[in-house]
Amino acid sequence: MDGTISGSSLRRVEDARFLTGRGHYVADLPARGALHAVTVRSPHAHAQLRRIDTSAALAMPGVRLVLTAAELAADGVGPLPCTSVLAAVKPLIVPRRPVLAEGRVRHVGQPVAFVVAESEMAARDAAEAIEVEYDALPPVIDAAAALADGAPAIWPEAPGNEAFRFEKGDRAATDAAFAAAARIVSLDLFNNRVHALPLEPRACLARFANGRFDLVFTGMGVHGVRRQLATVLGLPEADFHLSCPDVGGGFGLKNLLFPEYVAALIAARRLGAPVRWVAEPGEEFSGAVHGRDLRARARLALDAHGRFLGLDVETVADMGAYLSAVGPHCPTNAFSTAMGGVYAIPAMHLTVRGAFTTTPPIDAYRGAGKPEANYIIERLVDAAARETGADPATLRALNMLPDAARVTAMGMKVDGGRFAANLDVLARASDAAGFPPRRAAAAARGALLGRGIACFLETARGAPGEWASAEILPDGSAVIATGTHSNGQGHETSFPQVAADRLGLPVERIRYAQADTDLLPNGNGHGGARSLHMGGQALVLAIEALLDKTRSLAAHLLQADPALLDFAEGRFTVRDSDRFISLPALAAAAADPTNLPEGMAPGLAAGAHNGSDLVTFPNGCHAAEVEIDRETGAARLTRYVAVDDYGRLVNPMLTRGQVQGGVAQGIGQALLENVAFDAESGQPLSGSLMDYALPRADDLPDLDVLLEGTPTASNALGVKGVGQAGAIAAPQVVMNAVADALAQFGARAPDMPATGEKIWRAINSAR
């Protein structure tokens, strides 16, 4: 990169307002005369909706409106869309997903009515006064059970509860690889259902004025949600203004249009007043979306020398009761891009069956398909090492992709990395040589100590294409904007670092703007670890366009040939002279049309679209050590080391923080977190933080992250996406450590989460 600002570990500028209580969140935004909304939700997992009586609620003091499906139908409100596109063997079946329940409810927490009142308490009282009559139907809360003969039918248009069937890869080549194999390793694996649970729950503030909707919400992208809103309401996108203030976490969940946002906008139009809706933390467990929930039967074929010949994976993906926007994309298209991980496997085949269940919908959660794919191959490789007696690191190194570009069996052109070298660095950084004495010391205490290693390959891009703009203001400061969207990553720091080097301005003189459909003509938000390599490339293009315009103005004012102007340190200099003009001076001059060359518009601004669809390939190797108490089964993570490649780093400190956050989420999935339901009633058994175990500080050791970058050629910055990587890598390395510890006792590792109870049962079964 040019300059010295990029690559520096600057502290996040946004933290000053977050840490002093000056953040701007939807629930805190002032809105004169705002009304309050509360959602009435189904208490049943599966039931016929017979009758809704809202008369008592409407008669209560302060109640202004109660919406049900009937009122929304009168306003021409359509169903929520599923935006996934699959080349499925059995086509995608997309049942109608109403904003408010019509005729039947299909999961606990499904919205049934929307109450708007002058105070939050009045809205809550009215919600309790609504009478709803249900006829309960049998639920089915497990995907495999839903596909079995005789399971309760959830949708008449989806026989056998099958939402789709997807295949990818070369079936014949994979079958031939297994026929020629000297050894076949098989595992049945479960990627447990988890909840993103961002610190800030979903919320919105809806207005309608002058024939136009205005929605302020807590999200990860505004333009995609606007497109979905326009579809649901059958109106042009120009009729909607969407914006997001500060966002307290997203992790995929906040990339979606939710029923409450649509209902709030309709209420605002009907009542002519702002309507605010803020979810309670408890209703987020049943009223939002979940992630993962994938069962797999996986096989790995090896030759007599330990080289991988083929990979065959058959999965059942739980979609929940409805197909959420990108839910079907995660276990299919996204999964396939990372299938096989960092290994050169000549033949692969994937089969996916999507299943409807009477549970909340599944959608993107940090990694969105890539964690599931990496988990499967890394558990298989570890099992192969155990069965053959090979060293886990040696077996991995033998089968690594070459460092140069390679096309995988699934068609992904991996543009390079230092895959095998990362293993060598990891061995030293994690003190692999010192593990045997640590294991012996644990045994002396009556504990089992296990060591696991695992690699990962992320395929980062999200939606292709991104937009950005750059402007020099008359006071000499700059405003940059991108169509991507921060929900905690530090964009207000990292993007100005990129711009500061290219504009030659102090980073504190550059302001970052985002998340406003009136400010930005288009954009694809955040998701898929795409922001810096997609948005950053767009920003570079916008700055180049800005400097081209500025060069023309500088040449005009300096009366010089544009080709003889050099730009450095924020000013244009006439070559071989002492004549120059700075960007602040140019910006001030550009405000006056009389200073401009013929045909140039006032002001110094430019926008650019990055049309790239190139993927970047973050990768790395992680090691973990887990100590297990033989008597209780309690597992304690004692060591965690990561050696990762994210290309060139704009801000190493922010990169390290992103990895540590993702690792913490992956550890949570491996050892603690699980969204569970009662099989007989379909009721959630993990409906609050009393029942859903997020990792706490004392569940985590120091997370040691070493950054060993190989710049990518896919963008001008040489950067690779980092936001999802920790969550992609951590589950398998922790579970491999658990499996290694239990193997000493002849026990098999349980499915995630590897809770103390599950491990205790595994130990006692082995006894």
C-alpha cells in the first residue's frame, strides 16, 4: 500500500463514543410523538389458527391499532421473500411466509398480531387482552425426523417435508475414488443449531410522510432490505428510505427483513405517527432466526500412502418452518465453495436435503455454510490420522493444496496461500513439543488432556460488487462512503486508513459514512466477510476517480500540463518546479464555478462501482488443548493458538480482534451453545440466557493469534476477509482436542456442544 497509515494498529475512533455512552442505537433515538409496538406471538409450535378477537384490546386506553393478517391483506402486503437461488436437483419449494400468521402457525414465536399504543405498557396490556383460538397439531423439531415416513405434514406443497434436494460435484469420479481406496474413514456429524444473539436486539423506528416510508433499523445492510420491502409492499424502491445508526452486533441475523419491520411501516402509514418496535431479548430466541443445524454422513477415501482420493458428503439441513431469505443458500452453494478445506482432493460430491420443521427459520450465521464444510473435513482428517496411526500434522501437510493457484474439485480457484508453512509455524507457536509433559502432568491430577489441530479455508466475498464515493470538502476534510456496513468491525477506523494514504490527508480529517439509501445509490451491506476487499476496492476506485478530476482542476489553476503534475502528501506539484496546490486549496477553489475549467461541475466528489465477483481465501491453522475431568466430564479449554493468513493487513489490531471474536463464538458452539426444543410439544428449551450458554470470559483461555499474510491479487489492497474466520476454524479444533483426550480412555467424542454431561456419558459408556 501507499503511505504508512494503512498497516498501522490505530485504536478504533468509534470506541470513544461507545465507551462514553454516546452511541446512537435505534431504541434510544428521539422521535416526537412516537407510538410503541408489541408483537403477539404463537405459543404453539404447530396449530390451526381458528379465531383472533382484538375487540377488547382495541377498547383499552391508549391503544391506537391492532394489525392481523386480515388488515395487512387489505393494505396489499405480500409475503416475505426467499432470495436464494439454487440449481437444485429437486427444485426449491418456497411456501408463502406471511408477515402475520394466516390460517396456521408453524413455530413457537411466529408473529400473530401487532399492537400499537401510546406507551409500551399500554401495548403490552393490550397484547395480553387479544384472544386467539388455536387447534394444536403435532410438531416435528428434527430435520431427519421430518423427512421420515409418517412425519407430521407441515406444508401441503412439500410432500415428505422436503424443501429441496441439491447436488454438486462429480458423482462418477467420487465413486471411482472410493472404489480404488485403500482406506475409507466415515463419520456421522452434527453441526448444532445456534443463535447469533447480538448484544443489541432487533429494533426499528418507522415513519410515513409525503408518500414515502422511512425505516431506521438495526441492520447489516440497507439496500438489500429495501429491495425486499419493495417486493413485499409492491412499491418502487424509491418509495423507501432506509438507514441504520450504530449497530450492536449482527453476525448474519441482521441482514434480513423481519415481519415486525413491515408491520411497523404499515402502522406508521395508517396512523400518521412514528412507530417504534424493540424486541425483548427473550423473544429473540423464538422470533428471529437461528443458524447451522446440519446433520452429515461424511466419507473420506485415502490411498495406501495416506493421500486423499475422494470426499463424499450427504447432509440433511433443517430450514425451519419457512425458507428465510438466504437460508437455503448456506448449506448448499456456500457450503460447496469451502468443501474439502485446504486439501487437494481430486474428487468430491455433495448431496443436501433441505427439511421443513416446526421451528424458527434457519439463515446465515457467521460463516454461513463454510464452518459446516470445514468442520466435516477436519473431523474426518483427524479420524483418519487416528485410524492409521499417522501424525495429524503430517497427514495434513501431505495433502495440502499447493501454495500456487489451484482449482478445487468444486471449481474454486484458490489464488494462493502458505498452507503447509502455517502448520510449521503453528507447531512452534503452540509448543507442540511440550504437549507430552503437559499431558502427563494432567494425568497425574486425574485429568485427561487432549490436543487438537485443524485448518480452515474461508471463501469470502458475500454478494458480488460494491459501491463507494469520496469527496473533498471546502474546509479540506474528506468524506468517504461505502455500500458495505459496519456492525462492530471498526469501519470508521479502517476505511479512513485506506483513504488517508491515498489522499495524503491526516486520518482524523476523514469522515466515514454508511447505511443510508438516500446517501448511497446502491450497496450490498456486510455479510460473507466482504467489507474490506469489496468495499475497499470500490473506495480505491472512487479515490482514483476523484484524483483524476482534481488533477484536471489543479492543472487549470496552476496553468500546467496535467501530465506534468505529481501527486504526493496531499498536494499536486508541477514537476521540476516549486509550484504546487494542496487538496484543501483545490476544494475551496472548486466551490466557486468561476475557478473551474469549462464543463466541470462545482465540488470535488466522485463515486465508483467495484463490479468484481472475485472471492478471497482467508486460511490458517489452529491448535487447542482441552482438559477433561474424568469424574464429571467437565471440559476446560487451557490453550488456544491461531496462525492465520488474511493477506495484507490495514489494521493488525482490528484484524486480531475480529479473529478472537469469531474464535470465541466457535468455542461457544463447540462446548456450550445449543438451541433445543421439546420433541413432544415443540416448545423451546433454550429460550433465554438462563438456558442458552454463551461463553463467558472464564470459559476462554488467552486467544493467541499470529498473523502470517500472503497478499491476494484479487483486489488492489491485497486483503482477504477476516470477519468469519475464527468461527469457521474454532469448532473443529476444539472438538479434535476433545476427541484426542477421550481416545486415551477408549471413548468417542460426542456431538457438539461437548457439554460435561455428554462427555461424562461417553466416558462411562467406554468404561
